[in-house]
Amino acid sequence: MGKTAAMRFARAVDLYIADQRAEGRINSLNTEREYRGTLKCHAEDVDNRDPAYTNRDEVKRTLARWQHPNTRSKNRAILVSFYDWLVEEGHRPSNPARQTKRPRRRKPQRYRLTQAETLQLLQAVRGDRERRLIYLAVCAGLRRQELRGMQGRHFRRPGWVWVSSDIGKGEKERWIPVIADLELVWTEIAKHVADDEYVLPAQRFRDPGLNKQRRDYSLSPASFQAIWRLVKAVIGRAGLPAPEIGPHTLRHAYCDHVADTPVCRSPRPRWATRPCPRRSCICRPRRWTKSPRRCGVSLSGPNRRSRVSRYRPQTR
């Protein structure tokens, strides 16, 4: 194996991140931040020297920073990926991170909302802002980042909520059908929110000092903290255990009570991307020849058979 030029650990990290970006393995700033955070800790443990001369004991020293096995497993995977890249690029002959024992993950304990608690939460909303946030999170299963980035342009196809690639996780787009409980909120957003305006805009006080009236800045998104506080306010009003429930818990409620509801008994549509016929109403469609009809799933009433039309994707 030929010798390669020596380089500092920080320089190797920059080259690694650039290659991962170019290969499409790192697609978001959050992912890059996680990778850089772990590799920065490892760089401190090896005194920022050439990664060609690090060893297994130094990898174990870095992993000892994290006590929980799930966190240690995630960071070990980052170190394994980094050293695999060094081996592929010819900077070292072996991967010291693979010489460490893989941690055994624990199943996390998460609070799950029952259907009665979910309905209780929907009934506790006050005002358009809370209604948009809670209904989109519970009835469309949007993540916090997606809630923050939602604009009027995402509500232009009747019967569907569009999650564009610029706000979706991993820069992936998807289409979510509008269930019966979400119809009024969807219509209100489509009617009053312009394409470039945010569904959950930033707010500032109109009367500094008194702080009683708020003003919407429709061209700026709400902060993550504002979304978290709004969810906590509705949860407290609904009488639910506030410490156990956050914005992502509402997405779990969508998965538990909407996405897994066996309502579609019709044959599998040709454009469906999932093999299970009972989930055909939440499949991500490809291309349509016309606008779909609304989905008949409902949280607040008996689940009706889905009336999502079956479309053939356009052929070229």
C-alpha cells in the first residue's frame, strides 16, 4: 500500500463530509451537524493528529463519552463510516472503529396518545394558529421541521398536502391525503394563505411593554421554540400529561390512528408504492391524470371506506 500525504484530523473530516455530500449520503444540515459533532469529539481525543495513525483504544475512549447504548451505537456508526472512507481512499489499511463491540440498543419508552386523548387534544384548540398546528400534526403526521416550513403552495392540489423536498426529511418529498377531520383546516389554509406565506408565521408584539397583541409576519416562519410552546399550551388545556408529550408525539398519534387504520378494502391501486392493500390511501403517488378525491378516513367518527380514486400514472 502506497504512502499518502499526512494531514490533520480536521482536514480529513472536511474531505469526508464533502464526499458524503457529493455521493448523496448526507443531505441536510442537521445530519452534517451530527456527524461533525461526533468527529470533533474524536479529534479532541486524538489531539487532531493524522487519522492514519489512530487506533482502537482511542475510538473506545471517544465512545466512552456517551453512557446510553443507543447514543453510543449512533456515534459508533458515524466513526465506522468515517474510517471506512479512510480505508477506501487509501489513507489507512484497516478500520479501528469496526474492532470495537457493537452496543446493544434498548427500545425507547415513548408516551402514546390513545384515540380518546387525540380527540380531546383536537377539541382543546383555540384560534386559527393552534388549529392549524395541531390538526396538521395529528391529521397529516407532519414533523416539526415540516410544520415550520409549510406554505400556501403546499395546499394547492385538492385533497392532498404536499411536503416538498426542501422541508421534508432527507430532502424527500411526499403527498399526504386529506382525511375528513382535516378538510376544514385545509380549505381555510388554501383560501387565506398565499403561495409564499407561511402557515405558521412568526409573531411579534404590536404593543411593546404591554405585550397583549401579536402581529403575524407571514413571510417569516415561526421558530421551533414557538411551535413547542404552542403544543404545550394546548396539551395543558386538554388536561394531558404535559411532560410526556411533545410535537413529535402528535406525529406518532397520526401513525397509530390514521396511517395504520384498515379502511381500504379495494384492490391495490396501480400507482401504490406499498404492498399492503389496506394502506393504499396513504401511499405516495407518482403522477396523476386528474385531481384525486378526498380520503374518507376520520378520527372523530367511524372509519368509512376510503374513496381515493385509482389512477394510472402518466406514461411517456
